[in-house]
Amino acid sequence: MRITADTTVCISAGMCALTAPGVFDQEDDDGLVAVLLPDPPEELRETAAEAVRLCPSGALDIR
Amino acid sequence: MSQTTTPESRSFPLPRQCPFAPPPEYGRLRAEEPVSKARLPTGGTAWLVTRYEDVRTVLSSAVFSADGTRPGFPTLLPGQAQVLQRPPFIRMDPPQHSFYRRMLIQEFTLKRIKTMRPGIQATVNRLLDDLLARTPPVDLVEAFALPVSSLVICQLLGVPYDDHEFFQSRSKVGVSGESTAEQFAAALGELRAYMDGLITRKQQEPGDELLSKLVTEHLEPAGELRRDELLMMCLMLLNAGHETTANMISLGTVALLEHPDQLAALRENPELLPDIIEELLRYLSIADLVTTRIAAEDTELSGTRIRAGEGVIALLAAADWDPAAFPEPERLDVHRGNRHHVAFGYGVHQCLGQNLARAELEVVFSTLFRRIPTLRVAVPVDELPYKHGNLAYGIHELPVTW
């Protein structure tokens, strides 16, 4: 699994960090998405994938 | 069976029957005419979009523009056209929309909101102390729902709460389906003048709240924000911050009292709190009428041709009650595992303050029913004055006893 974020698209809705807090965070300085675990361990993959689906701006990609 | 209507006779907003369910006609439209034309109260027509997937498409696709200055942008209230001449950034498309939104997002991250929780809890505690000292029945809107949301947004923005009667009464005119264009213009003029004065005060004596930050970091000539842009941005934040959350508090309280099984589940297991909030957001979808768009080019949605320049209303409550996305949508069910609702919209315009709203609602509903376990509505719930035709659905007054 490989999760990437496009910070030029992110609108900081926070759905990712809310849904999968171990995988995503929001930067302190600009509020934009930070991917903490681009290749999350097995037990976090389902919530990580859900977080990607819930992203309203389409800033997240999963492969 | 609900009655079939034609575009000529279907006037929008459609009527509700049950105060806690979307208009029943949404269900028929979703099944038979998922993209259907309706006549707007301000004249003209717009396409009503009722399916969950279509609503998400409209709100996330650049084909459907949020630019309120485009000719023919759909309006529901007589005074809206005036605001749209110089709209706040929520009625703009990227890249302009992103430019303004990015000035604000640091203040609304999950971590920032978390730091506000003790303050929100203290506010809720104090308001409930005051409420319990009164003799019931008490209006929960006036004594609790509105002060909670107003105090929180005032603190965040740096607006003096002592002015709340002024801005609440003017904002009320701005969102009411019963206001005339003249009343709307007068209220907007007063709000602009008020905010202009406040900006001047922040220029002279900046503090550390959001309004001061915007003034010192972004206002011309040092920054990139014109004074009238800052003014509309602040009015939008003030209005969105107190009006919508207050409606969710009052409606959510009644919805939980009307579903004692859900309230009991919450009491037994407080960890369900975030789930019940998401489910209340879906079930009530109070911003149903807010997400209006205009087609930027010819397109097609669920087999219906939409032409450039035609108005589109992505009905949030219709999407959030679509059985294809939420089986048995009429059931308020904390165990639904629902995170994909569109109560805060979708796409790049999704609600900026959504995590502040979640925090307020969590503090409110964890505290209200613990402090007042015998809370009940003092009149039959069918007789409550609901905000039919308002941009944000809610209750005008909610007499409660305990």
C-alpha cells in the first residue's frame, strides 16, 4: 500500500486525521495534510482506505 | 403515496410532513426523477439533485460552479442576490476559494479545536448552572443552544459577546425565508457597519484571536485582503458559527429525546458519543438547502441533460436519506457506522468549521443529559416552531422542563 497526498489540493477538512489518526495528521504551521504512515501496517489499512475515500477534496491517493 | 408534481407546479423548498424527516417528495424524486426541475421562491428554476452519488458528484466536480457572481446563480431568499454581488469565499471556485480558505484553515485543525475543548466545556457548564437555577419551562434555544454556539465563535473570532443580541437578531433576518429584500438589505448594512467598526478596533488594539490575526497578517496594505473581503469573511464565519450549531443542538436534543433507545445506549456507553453525533448530523442534515451550484458547461447527471448556466441544488438531506448509501435511512441508529454523510457538504467547499461543530456537539450532548437526566420537551414536539424555509433548518424556540 502506498498513500500519497497532494497538498496543493488539500482543504484541511480533517476527515483523514479524524478517521485514521495514526496514519494522517495536519501540519501545525499551515493545517495541511501530513501522511504519517504512507504504507500503514495491516491493522490500520482498512481505516486508512476509508479515510482516503472520505477526503472531500480528492487530495489523497492510494495504490 | 406522495403526490406527483411537475416542474411548473413544484415550488421549492418542498414541504416537510414529519419535522425530523426530509420532505417526503425527496424520496419519490430520488426513485423516479433523481434530477428534476423546480421553481424557486425568488423566481427562475433549478435542478434538484436527490441521489447520494449525484450529490457528491455535483459538490466535487468543477463542472458545477460555486461562483455566486455567475448570472443565474440560484437563490432561495429575496436578499441573497445582494450578497452574491460581492460574495464571501464560500461562493467562489478554486483558485480564489482556496486562496481565502487557506488563510483560515490553521485555526480549524483538529489539534487547534482540541485546545478549545476545555473552554467549550466551561461555557456549557456555566450555561447549564444558570439554566438549572431557573424555573421551568425554559427555552433551550435562548438559554443554551444559541449562547453556546455564539460564545464559542465570538471567542474564536474575537467578537465581543456583549453584542450578541445585535448580531443574532440581524443574522436571523439574513437566514429567514420570511424576510423581504428590504429587511435583508437593512440587516446586512448594519452587520457590515458593525464588523467595519470591529476591524478598526482590532487595527488599533490587536489581540490574539482570529480576527486580529487576519487584520495584522492579511489586511491591506500590508497583506493581500481588501477590507470589504475581510468584512464579508468575518460576517460569514460569525453567522455560520452560531446559527448552524445552535440548530443542531436544539434539533439534536429533541431527536435524542424522541429516541430513548439511542439516548439509553449513549448513557450506557459514552464512547458512542462521536458515532451518535455523526448519525445526528446525517439524520438532521440541517444545511439541506445551502449547497447551491450553477452548471459551468453542458453536462449530464443520472441521464438528465443540464445546460451551462442552469442552477443546481445538491440536496444534502436527500443524499443523507438515500437508501442506496444508508439502508433504512429513517432509523436514527448510533450503530450505523456512518462517516460518509454529506451533512457538512462535500468537495473543496466542505464545511470549514466541521470539527469545531463536532467538538461543540460532543461537549453539549455528553453534558446536557448527564446534568439534566430528566430533561423533556414541555410541549408536543409536533407543535414546536420549526424553521421551515430557512437556509439552515432548526427550531425557533424549544421549551423544556425537567
